[in-house]
Amino acid sequence: MSEAYLTTHFGEKDSAKLDFYLSHRGYESARRAIGSMTPSEVVQLVKDSGLRGRGGAGFSTGLKWSFMPKPGQDDRPRYIACNADESEPGTFKDRAIMERDPHQLIEGLIIAGWAMQAKAAYIYIRGEYVHPARVLEAALREAYDGGYLGPRVMGTDFAFDVYLHRGAGAYICGEETGLMESLEGKKGQPRKKPPFPANYGLWGMPTTVNNVETFCHVVHVVDRGIDWFRGIGTEKSTGTTLFGVSGHVVRPGYFELPLGTTAREIIFEHAGGIANGRQLKGFIPGGSSTKPLPASAVDVRMDHDSLAAAGSALGTAGLIVMDDTTCMVRASKVIAHFYRDESCGQCTQCREGTAWLDKLIGRIEAGAGRMEDLDLLLDVANSIEGVTICALSDAAAWPVQGVLKHWRDEFARHVKEGKCPFPESFEV
Ligand SMILES: Cc1cc2nc3c(=O)[nH]c(=O)nc-3n(C[C@H](O)[C@H](O)[C@H](O)COP(=O)(O)O)c2cc1C
Ligand code: SF4
């Protein structure tokens, strides 16, 4: 675990306080960026580091930042939105960062603000995250009182504000344009793209949205440089990430490890293996929207390319582990129900399709399914993928496609036996 750096001070007394942060080189990276680097040098550094967003899609952070119009070309105010909505089932890493090291995030925002010459950043935090919001509020107050935020950041001419905005508990407000609509006080419904946020974001102004963890990595890239960062992880998935492990393991929790660590190492070494002496049946690698993989795939490396090759995705690195008592139909039902509930309803394919997935899986689980429902299920999943305004319908389709690929026989057994063959499994 020698590569861990985001979590170095987690668990230490007062790790969320400014004095603690300052005594551990806090705000030094921001000072260096503002004091000795031009905004475009910071953008280039982040690009060259290979840092990819940690919010799910894994897009190059530096490249995204470079899409923002430069002052002089376009003098509209520029904004940053920090995505702290974290509502994907199986994902809980941003919460840990905000609770335990909030100044790390604020410093990352200041560097991003300088790089993109932004006027302000808005942290959009999930409504249920009451404690993290309180910790962040206190940290923001300290940062303003200490002169790290406000009209003269660290005594320079750079003015930068950070606002905290609490959501009201809707997964769709984590989608970047849904987030912006919600921040503007409207219903959190995603916008059609183009125009993209770099051109038309918050209040129609140029905006960049990144995940909490993404901003935090930037602090360390500025501190320790490109070669150091690229030396961790794999060629195309650089650095560490916080793997959040939940489900049937001995030690659920988050573990900061290099990207490319195998699922086997994460599950069996860091999370202590499968609980109650059971066997691994399968795992969902990156939050509920990624395709589940069977136990035979446990040696897969947890990075973007390796997981794509294995037929899934890294997503948010929220690994959900399932033992051999798990009914995959019931597990799919829980997930399908979530997406049905969270669809914002704008697109017919998503509104109707997520409802059909939920209904069909529910029918099979209840023992009332027909054999042709298996093909129908796949047909519905395939027909809602890639055709809607945002990726929520893809997120609903992928787990269904994955589970039918690896556990179709289990669905068929439910139909043949007219009941769920897994009485021990968890209740929906
Ligand atoms: C339905 C839906 C929900 C999402 N929820 C989140 C979320 O809670 N947090 C997050 O960082 N990204 C979430 N995303 C991804 C964001 O749209 C966006 O890609 C991300 O915040 C960009 O940050 P990154 O480049 O640093 O990864 C979601 C996407 C979709 C389609
Ligand atoms: S895909 Fe679903 S959640 Fe996304 S905009 Fe369309 S209806 Fe709303």
C-alpha cells in the first residue's frame, strides 16, 4: 500500500482541520500552481499525468479542462462543479474523502480554478450526506478565514469562491447536466448534448464538472509530478483509486490501491476474503451500473482497459462482492428497481424500458416468468442502450446484459421450477 497518498492521513486525529492539513504540507500544491505555473501549464501537467476522471466514465481530466474557453477568447465567467452526489449503489469513496480530508478537495478545487481561470466552484453534495456536508462547511469556513479562498487567494490577485450545495436525494442529479439544472434551482433533468458544459454549463456559462476524487488526485500530481503519477497504476489507467468494497466480504470498506490491482487481491487480501467461509460467486466491479462478472474472472486487473476486455467496466471502482448464496435474479431485481425509480422520465426508452426490466425480472424471480421472457429481457436491455439523453438507461441495461451472459441458466431455473431456488439469499 506504499502508493496510497489520498488516504495517507485518514483516521488521524483532526485530519479534517486546517491546522492539521497545513502541518502536512497542505495548500503547498495550490501555492506552487498559482505562484509559479501558468494556467495552461497546469492543464498540460494534468493532461500529461494521464489522470482519468474517477466519477465513472474515466475521461481524461486534462483534456476536459482544455475544452474550456480561454480568457480573452471568451470573457464569460467560468465555473467548476464538483460532483459529490455519489448515489450509485456500491459507491462510497467520496464520502470518505469529504469526511476525513476535506481540505484536500478544497485545494484540488483551487488548482482547478486557477487552471481554468474559474470564478467559483460549486460542490453539489448528495442530500443524505449530512455529516460530510457539515465537515465540508466547517473546512470551507476555515479556508475563507485563512485566506485560501475569497478575493485574494493566498495573498495573490486570484479570486476564487467555493460554495456548497446540498441535493435532495436523486441519483439523476449526479449526471453532470442534471446536476447543473438542479444547482440552478430547476428539476434535475439532464440536458441534451451538445452543447457541452465547457461551452454551455451553469447558467449558460463555460463549466467543467469533475468528481470529488478526481480533484484530489490533482493536488498530488502538482506536488509530485507526472513521472511519479504515471509510475503508479497501468499505462492507460494511471495513479491509485479508492476501491470501495461491499457485500459478502470479511472486511468491507475502501482501499486505496494502484489501478490495475487484481480483483482477487482486493477481495481476498484487502477485504479479507468471503465471509462465513462461503465461496465467491461473482462481483460487480464498479458500482451497480457495471456488468457483473463471475468468480472465474477474479484475476482481472481493475483498470479501464482490462475490465473492458473482460466485458465490464471500472466505473466508480465500487466493488460489490456476492457469495454462492446469492440469487442473481434477485440481485438483478434490486438493481433494476433502483434504475426504474431513478429514471427522470424524459426519454420514452428509459422511462418505459427501466419499468419493463424491473417488471420482467420481478416476474421471473417470483416464479411466474416464461422462457421467452429471457430473450425479451435482453431485447429490452439492448433497445434502451445508447439511445437516450443521458447514460442512466445504459446503466440500467448493462447489469441485465451482464447477468444474462453469465447466469442465464439461473434465470431459466426460476422459470422451470416456478420459484426462486435460493431461499437463503437476502430479501429484496
Ligand atoms: C445517472 C448518472 C449518475 C451519475 N452520478 C455521478 C455521481 O454521483 N458522481 C460523479 O462523480 N459522477 C456521476 N456521474 C458521471 C457524471 O455525469 C460525470 O461524468 C462526472 O461527474 C465527471 O467527473 P470525472 O470526469 O471527474 O469522472 C453520473 C452519470 C450518470 C449518467
Ligand atoms: S436517459 Fe432516463 S434519466 Fe436520462 S434523461 Fe432520459 S429519462 Fe432521464
